[in-house]
Amino acid sequence: MPWTMPLRPSRRSLLAGAAGAAGAVLLTGCSEGSPADEDFGIPLERRMRETAVRDSERLLDRYDATTTAHPALAQRLAPLRTAVAAHAAALATADRGSGAGSGAGSGAGSGAGSAGKASGAPAGTAAPSAAPSGGPVPPKPADALTGLADAERSLAEERTIALAGAPGELARMLASVAACGHVHAYLLTSTPGDTA
């Protein structure tokens, strides 16, 4: 008896066809130069720099909130906060120097805010009473330092992951800033003498 084609496709053949079609769509969407990579015409490097500047500014806000909640920690946190402000300013300056653009939402606009934060000492008057990205600052100084160290460590890990997709100079800068973040996390938790 000769083999005949079934009148309806089997469930297995339908699933295999659907999986193949879904894979083709995914591969097409991930191809280099796709519209998703352009994000309304903004180059990848510029978007990554703007994100890095915003992240550094959030970390600065957290330093300021911690200093406001625990003024006794101001001297200890000042050099670390200054380094974070320098990172934000360097990322914003590199964005402006690359000719990425000068629109209102560009890194140049963000850089102006970072530069203002970078030039001042830890804020005691304008800082919020809550850490912007981590809820309220803990009431105990040791816990506040641990929370700040966790924020530094988390941001450093995010930046390390971002290295894989970053262009050359930005990748080097992110690697350096991530390394500093890990050092800051260590310094914030290694000498508890100032937290009493």
C-alpha cells in the first residue's frame, strides 16, 4: 500500500513550523542595523553614555541623601562622592566631545547637571531625605553605608555587563568606572570605625 499524505497537518508539524517562523522573526529583529538598534535615530554609543550619566547622577543623589541623613559621615563620603561626580562629568564631556549631538535631551544637557553637582561639596540643603533609587536612607549609619555600598556594587555590575555592547572608548571608560565602583563598595564597608 503506498503512503499517502494526511489531509490535515499533524500537531508536530504545525509546532515545528511555528517554531521555525518565530526563530526567523527573532533573528531578523536582532540583525545588525535593525530599526530597534537606532532608537529613533539616536546612536547606540550616545544612548549608552546618557544612561551612564543618569546612573551616576542617581548615585550622587544617593550620596547626598545619605550625607543629609547622617552628617557625621560627610567627611568619609566626600572623596567617594567627588569621584562619582567626576565619572558623571567625564561621561558627559566625552559625549559632547564625540559630536553625538546637542539636543535638549542629549548627554550635554545631562552633563550640565553633573558638572553642577561635581563642583559642589556634598549637599546638605538641597538633597532629598530619601535615597532616590533605594528608598529611604536607613536610620543607622552602618546600614546607610551598607546601602550605599550595595548601590555602588550594583551599578558597577550593570556597567560591567554593558561592556559587551559598548564601542571601544566607551567600553574602556565603563570598565574603569565599574572598577572604581567596586573599590568604593569595598571602602564603604571595610572600615566601620566611623559608623558609631
